[in-house]
Amino acid sequence: MTEFVQELDARIARFDLLCHPFYQAWSEGKLTTDDLREYSAEYYHHVAAFPTYLSAFHARLEDGELRRAVLRNLADEEIEGRAHADLWLDFANGMGATSADVRSRQPIAEIDALIAHFRSAASAATRAEVLATFYAYESQVPRVAKEKARGLRERYNADSKTCGYFTLHQFADVQHSAVWRDELERELSAHPEQREAALAAGENAAQRLWQALDGVQRQITPTLA
């Protein structure tokens, strides 16, 4: 691991999602099924939007390995197997929500802000900043997904279909985050002057993810705040 990646990971760790009170309450079984149903409907919109971030970034890239790497990630999200947004809906259904209700939900301001941030980065930020933004999200997903799946099984008696999104993402995003990390290091090798901006972008994305959970927590379980 390079010094840059170590520093980037340290910055992201300031907003380690597994340390957020909402996810800690999930792990400890302190949320209700109603809480998880509401969370599923809110966070769905970021999950469903993630392929659009990839599409926006892909459209900006010249022919080459990075563009193909982005396309492979996009294919994983929407083409290979079931679409990941549909797997998320399985989770929502397992918590008692209907797919129609989840899709029609108007997300809270913090989720809207998260989506806007990722879309803006994918559409207009430097390649290094976009890669750091994606890495800040997908590098955390495997640990978070593993703990969510465990909590669902052990604390909420969820079946394998309900846990399917999280079971898959324990493994899928190990590869995805490794690609973002490697491509980011290549980009910075060619453009070392972008190092600080990339670090800031990664930390900013991690903070936005944390703030989205803050919003969900205030909306659903304000006593945890």
C-alpha cells in the first residue's frame, strides 16, 4: 500500500460508516423493522443512482483502460445477474415496503445532497477526484455490507433474499474499490499535482455519506442523535 493510499484511507476513516450510530444500532438490533423499512426507502435512491454516476464519468473518458474499467463496473451494477437496485428492493420488500412505494418516495434533503454531490463529481470533477470519490464509497461497502447482513440474519431473522444485496456486496466491491485505487494511483503518477485535491475529494465524499446517515437517523430514530 502506497503512502498516498494510506493517507486517503485515513481521511475516509474519519467518517467510517460502521462507526455511525445508526449502523451501530442496526448491528446491535436496536432498530425496529419499521426503522429499517424507512431506511431502505430513503437510501434506495442513492443505490439506484449509482449507475448514473458511472455513466456520466464513462461518457467523459477517452478510449482506454479506465473507460473500460468504468463500463465493467456499470455492467456489474445493471447487467450481470440482477440489477443491484432490484436486489436492494428485495431488502426493502423483506422489511415490509412495496417496490412502488420505495421508488416513489421523495428522499430527504441529505440523500438528495448525496446524489447531487456524486453526480456533480462524476460529471465535472477531475479524473483523480472522481476516482477518489468512488473509492471513498466502494472501499467501505464490503465491511459495511458484511455487518449489515450479519445484523439482518441474527437480529431481524431476515432470509437470504432479504440479505442478498449485502451478501453480494461483501465481495463485489472489493474488486471495484481495488480498481478505483489502482486507477487513481496511475492518474496521480501522471498528474502528481492533483494529489491534495484527490485526498480532499475522498474525504468529502466520505463525509457526505456520513451526513446522509445523519439525515436518515434524524428522520427515523431521532433518539439516537
